Amino acid sequence: MRRTRRQIENRIQRIKERIAAIDRIHPGTLSRQYNVCGTPNCQCKADPPRKHGPYYQISFSWHGKSTSRFVKKKDLSRVKRQIKNYKRIRALTDEWIQLTMELSRMPRDTVDG
């Protein structure tokens, strides 16, 4: 089904409104880490090992620089929400770009119908 110019412009407007409603964002991937320490005879060196953790870490690249940071357990839900918001904004932006390209292929004198 081919969309009209008006339908595309209405969808773009809804996308802008949804983007404006999104709160804080953060790129990245969250992972759970378990570590082995340097203390002799520690539980993490037992057989089987009982590693320390979990520790949570966010990894991301921004302006060509890769970064990883530990995330405190109390901040996990906030960081997860920010990552989800970031992914949502990226998806909405991609759709907006696609719609804009679709509009650019339409003749300017197209009558909506």
C-alpha cells in the first residue's frame, strides 16, 4: 500500500512527539561480570570456583571511543531504562529518515486522496 504525503507527514509528526516524550538516554550494552581476586586461598580459587560478583558493567562507543563503566546495583534499573530509551530513539529516528526519503521521492504536486 502506497502512503499519501499527508499520511507520511502525520506519521513524522507522531514520531517527533514520541521522541520529545523520551527522558534520559544512554548508549551501550549492560553485562554481568564475575571476577577472581588475587587473594590466596579465596573462595574464587576453590574447585569449583565461587567467583566474586555479580558486578554490572555498561560498555559503549561514543565518537569513536570505547568506554566501559561499572554500574552500581542501585542504579541498574535507571541504566536499563536509559539504554531502552536510547534504542527507542534510534528506531524512531531511523523510521523518520525512511519516511523523509519516501517523501523526497514523491512529486511536490501530488494530491492527497
